[in-house]
Amino acid sequence: MRTWRVTYFWPGWMRYSKPALSLEEQVDLLIARGLAVPDRAKAIRLLSHISYYRLRAYWLPLEKGGTGNPHSFRPGATFDNALGLYVFDRTLRLLLLDLIERFEVSVRARLAQALTMRYGPHAHLGAELFDGPDKHTECLKSLAEEIDRSHEVFIQHYKATYTDPAFPPLWACCEVMSFGLLSKLIKSLRHRADRQSVAEA
């Protein structure tokens, strides 16, 4: 078996030597640094599901910082304070992800509907719709790679059933292309009216 060895060189280099701590030891460390942990069993249970390393970002604002022992906690700081910040951040993140997902699904549908109604099911194959042949070729190359990676049933069905064109219709492609490629494709459209139809549909 090959052993990998990575060596880094920079001023002040030092070897990492911190040991792994059990959940009980993690709680002991927090208490020793001044964090109030009213319910020890609850803290241990939560640390078993939300790692110490992840939660650390949420108790940083509760630390004193500065010189001396920067990781000691301010008076009155509690484990529940840090947990509250984590729960707030998680809730906000889920709300934003939900909105982003709705927006992304909408853009995919708008692009497919706008272009296929105007230019046909395989509108994306028309180089004349794009701002130059290079951009069109680049988009199709990326799309081909994403289609090849896809395990979606509708993509597999198209490949098994049809040979021409090699690409599935745009409404199928829109469902498997990355959002980055989707954005790039929209930006590469030559006609402003096509871009507007996606934005305003």
C-alpha cells in the first residue's frame, strides 16, 4: 500500500499535535474555558450529531479573544447561546436554499419553454442563436459531458430510443445541466429578445 507524504514549507512551520477528544472531554474543555453547560447530557448528545468543529464557529462570538487565553468565554456565555446561533443560521440557510431552488427550477422551465416554442425542441443546437460559434461549441461540449454523466431515466430513455439528434430536446437538457451552464447558456444567447423572454416569462 502506498503511503502519501505531504510536506509544507513556510516560516514558523510546526507539526499539528492536538489529540482527538471524546465527547465528554470536549464538554470538559468548554467548561474549563468558561462556557456554562447547564445540561451536560444534552450537550454530549448534540455534539454527537453536530460536531465540535462545526459548532465552534457559533461560539467564536462568545469568546473573549485578545491576548492571554483567546478561547476563554465571556461571562454569562452558555452552550445554548452557541446552539441558538447554529439553529438560526441553519433555519436561514434552509429558507434561502428553498428560495434558490424555486428560482432555479423556474429559470429552467422558462428557458425551455421560451426557446422551444420559438425555435423548436432542439433550439440549443442552433449555432445562429448564440453569440458566436465558439460560445455555442463550448456550451454544447459542456452539455454533452453533463448528459454523459447523467443517470436520469429520461436521458437514458432518449439515448436508447433516438440516435438523431444526439442531444435530447432542450426541456430534458435543462433538467440535467448545472446551474452554471444554464446561466452561461442564457448569457450566450445572441438575441436580447430571447434573454428577455426567459427573464420575463
